Amino acid sequence: MKDIHFYDLNRVPVMCWSDCLLGILEEVRVFSFDVNIGISIFTASTLCRLDLNYLLRLQEYLKTMYERDMYGFCLESELFKIDMDRKKNGIILSQIHLVDNLTGDTLDVRYEFDQSFLPELIAELTYE
């Protein structure tokens, strides 16, 4: 699976998921990736493992947000949370909460992007 990029309004990368792998951990299908978040001078990176259903729900929510009148969603796991709210003008406010799996340090990021970015993000989230 290729890298997955989340951009802001100016198409500046805010978050990148790299080294994406699908596997099985304790009989659960897991999607693991290195997540890198950078806003201005602040950056953070850690390894993230999510139940594969989290990825599938994220894809479905993004498709619904783009194709229909869904104005927001929130997906939350123990170490990663993403919350998106679409305004009436098509701008989407994204909030990300990341917990480092080794240190417990947290990073909260808020940014906005245009909904025209959603088809590209949905395509990058598609795994084979």
C-alpha cells in the first residue's frame, strides 16, 4: 500500500501514513503504519496499529461525506482519533489526536482542507 497523505487548504501535507501494512495480530486483522504529523515547527511520528475495520469505516465515512450530505464523523481508537466536520461552504475542519505508543505523549492538531481533496484521499486509503 502506498503512502497516504492528508493536506491542508494550501495543499501542504499535514499528516502522512507511510510503511502501511496489513497483517494479523492476536487473530485480529490489523492495519499498521508510521504516522508523521507536522504543523509549522511542531512534528511528531509514531507507529500506529488499528483494527482494519477502522480503516474501512474511515473510507466509508469519507465517501459519504463527499458524495452525500454527511457533515461530520469521529473515529476513535486507544491511540488515534480523527474527527472531521464539513462546513456548508465545503471546507472541512479536521482534528487529530495522536498518542505515542511508547511514551504516552500526545499531540492534538486542528487544520482545515477543501472537500475537493477527498477523492484523492479515498483512493490512497484503498488497499489491495
